[in-house]
Amino acid sequence: MVKELFTCIVQKKDFQQIRELSSRLSLVFDQQLPGATPRNIEAADILRRFLSLLGSIITAPIIYSVYIPLSLLDLMASIYQAICFPIYGIKKVSRSEYVVIDRHKLSYLSWVEKINCIYCGYGNGVLYYVSEIASKTESYWCPIKHKEKIKGSHERYDSFCEYGDESAYNRVLKENANSWRV
């Protein structure tokens, strides 16, 4: 099986196929099956770490390239609410309540894991922050539920009027006249 795995790597086979072979090989050695020598176990472990590193090297540029659009989204959402929310009397969203970067302070994380935690804290925080800004905007401009049920609706969504109910829409606009300001 080790020979088959190395052949796949040398022949530049599909990465998924290499990963599957590596996993099968790991299972064989982890279960200490007859014929698994300490040398084979060590070789499998080195190979597993190499493939993990290789996967990280291949995907890191793609993963971290999302930082640029996230930063632009963060900037534009902040500018949007700074200009528009005061005009409509909508209370601004506090960015610091959503973008929290603190997990990198954990001493048991490696430096790579700390960088990943900073990135994830920022990325997810920005998305939560922008989602809250968008939900306040939706509450002000269009408090109508979608025709189809949606996943991941915000906390204000349940108070929206039903799709196609014009009288409820007019009533909800009046009822929510001040509630969206909080």
C-alpha cells in the first residue's frame, strides 16, 4: 500500500485519491495489523504529516485571498451605516460586539493555529456584523417574509408580515416605526 501511495504521488494523481490511500494506510498502521513494523508506522506518520502540509500549502493562498474582499466588505458596511443609519434614525451596529479576535492568546495553540484563529475571528465577525447591518436595513425597508421558508433568518424576521399580505405590510410599517431604532 505504501508503494501504491508513492506511485500515486509520483504520477501526480488526483489529490483526493492520494488522501484516501493515505487514510487507508494510516488505519492499517494505527490498528497494528500483522506485518506493520515500527519503520512502516513511522513512514506512514511522516507521509500523513507531509500530505497535511501539502494540503495546507495548496489551499492557504485560496483561503487567505478572501481577506481582501472581507476587508472591503467591512469597510463598505461601516461607511454605509455611518452615512445611512443616522439619516433614517436607525441605531448603528457596534462592530466590536461582532468582530472579536481573542483566541490567538491561547497558549496551547501553535503560531499557525493562532494566525488561523485571528483570520477566522475576523472573517466570521465581519460576516456577523454585516448581517446585523443588513437585517436592520431589511427591517426598515422591507419587513416582508419571503414566499419560501429560508434558513438562517435574523431575530427580527419573525415580526415581518407574511408574503403577499398588503394590509399586514402597511400595519407592520406603522408598528415598527420606532422598534427598528433600537
